[in-house]
Amino acid sequence: MSTVGGSRLGQAGTQVNLASGVPVLPKDITARSWIVTDAESGDVLAAHNAHWRLPPASTMKMLFADTVLPKFAKTEKHKVVPSDLAGMGAGSSLVGIKEGETYTVHDLWLGVFLRSGNDAVHVLSAMNKGVAKTVTEMNEHAEELQALDTHVVSPDGYDAPGQVSSAYDLTLFARSGLQKKDFREYCSTVTAKFPGETKKDKKGKTVRKPFEIQNTNRLLSGDYDISQYQGIAGVKNGNTTNAGATFTGVAERNGRVLLVTVMHPSKEEHNEVYKETAKLFDWGFKAAGKVQPVGELVPPKGAAQSSAQPGDAGEAGGSGDSAGSGASAKHVASATADGGSRGMGTAIAITGGLLVLLAGAAFLVNRRWPLPDLVRRRSSRP
């Protein structure tokens, strides 16, 4: 395996520095690969086969969003033509886009993040001059992020020969995406209204009624056998035949922000990927500040060698550009190789009664590549 981020991360099996005062890892984690990291400092607190190359499923949409989100203003509109939806895999997850209907870019991104809609990905790819161009740009962006385990074949993460990523790389994608204001907003949205199909009602009047969509990230939305995780704020889930269940999540507790990625649990229990992620989050919040890291998340190749940390970058096409130009090259480890969506629900930290959502301008200057300070609001829904 690759040693990007440190030699320990290239070793097979579980890597953790257990010592006095460090809690033991949960014993019932069955995932083929996983990683627990501090999202701001980049420290890898523990990992298991972190660079194992596996099918990523729809967690690949994090790289898609990080690549394409800045290109279009969220108010831009697009009328869907048949060719926009061509080439989707059989059984693809869909948000319900219809040919001949017009959608805003904002609508399309809600479809990507909440319903993991491959139809929304394909429409945005068509707007980006095609799937092939989008795939090329995603692979180039992955290389820039030093996500060297990743090879993109399909922008939506649908199973395809040769399409792989790793727990380490998926965490890099999430960390990069979370630098963007719109990415943070979409990935933390629980429910939203999505434009329906234009029809005539009983009176012959043309109407287009929206319908509600809910985020399929069960640590964010909850389910009958799992509660919303305290402090959860995204990021993305996936599930395909080859990949099994995959998930990358970000959560904040007591001022500390962690990222956890879990790939393909072998235990076939309902919502198992979320249950194992929650256990690793619990461990991470207890261990943070006590456990010695086993590696780090490297900054992008182009990160400026400056200790000054800028505010949230200006918006390009309605989406905040990636911040984090303050990462230092000395920390780079060697590598081996408006519509109906108004009034959306958002991620609520149910125990603290706090909302984890948008960003302020201030950064903690002692972090290598910090996330923007998270604004915390009392839980409420419009």
C-alpha cells in the first residue's frame, strides 16, 4: 500500500498508538478499511488498511462535488435533454430528474448530496461539457490532492472496472470539500424540497409541485435503528454491489472536528456502516489529545508555503473556493507513487442543541490546514 501520510499508513492491519490513558479501540469493527482523523490538524488518530484500494461507491461524489461545484452559480438554470441522462448504470440511485424540465444548479446539488442522485451527477457533468471531461478533471484533482489511490471511471461512483479509492483518499476529498461553503451547506442538509414534474391539475392549470427529499446519510437523518449522531455535519454515503457500504462523516464536539471513513463492513446488519462509524467517532473524541498520531492527511501539492491562514475563499460560481493555502510543504509526507429548496432542514446536534453548518472567516493559525470556524446555532427549522 501507499505510504502517503506516513509509513505506518502503508502497513496492513490496524495502526494505533495505544498507551496509558488512551481508550482501546472498539472490538466489533468489521470494515475492510477505516480511518479516524482530526479534520483540522490532519492527524491520523488510528487507521486500518488506510490505503487499501477499494470500490468507493457514491462516496466518489465528494470528489465530483469538490471538482465541479465551483464552476457554476447556484442560480444558473439548465433544461434537461435526453443526452444529459444517457449512460447511467442500471439500478442507479436517482433524485427524479425529468427530461424537458428546468432545474437550478442549487436543485441539482441537493439531488447529488441528499439522494445521491446519479441523474443529477450526469446533468451537472453534461453542463461541464461531458462525462469524459469531468472524469479527467476529477482524476487531475485527485492527483493534486495527493489522493494517489484513486482512479475515477464514472463520476457518480457507480461500479466500473478499475474504479477505486481508499479510506485515506476519501477523507482527503471530504476535507478539501469542506473548505467550500456550499459543500458544507449541502452535505449538512437533512431535508429539502425538490422540483417535481410539470403537469396539469384537474382544472387544466399547469403546475409544478415540489416534493420532499431526505438525506440518505443515516447519521444525519436518523433511522428506526440508529439515532442522529451528536454533532454530525455530513459528509457522504455510498452503497453498491462491489463496494458494499461506504461512508465518510464529519462531526464536531467540544470544539474538535473529526473525520471518519469506513469502507465495506463485513457484518451484514442494517445500517452497519453508520453504526461502525459512530463507534469510531466515539473513540476518536475520547482519544483525541491523548493518542499519538500514526500519520497525517497531507495538504494538496499546490498548497502555499505560508503559515498565514486566509479566511474562507471568495465565491467562484456561487461556491466558496478551497481554503487551506496555509498548509506547509514541510508537512507533506513522501508518496509511493431558488426554487423549492427554501426552508431546508439542516444538521442538528441533538444533544447539545447546536447546529453545525456554515463558516466564519477566522482560522486557528496553529493548524496546518484548518477547517473554517464552524458557526453554532441553536437547533431550529424554518
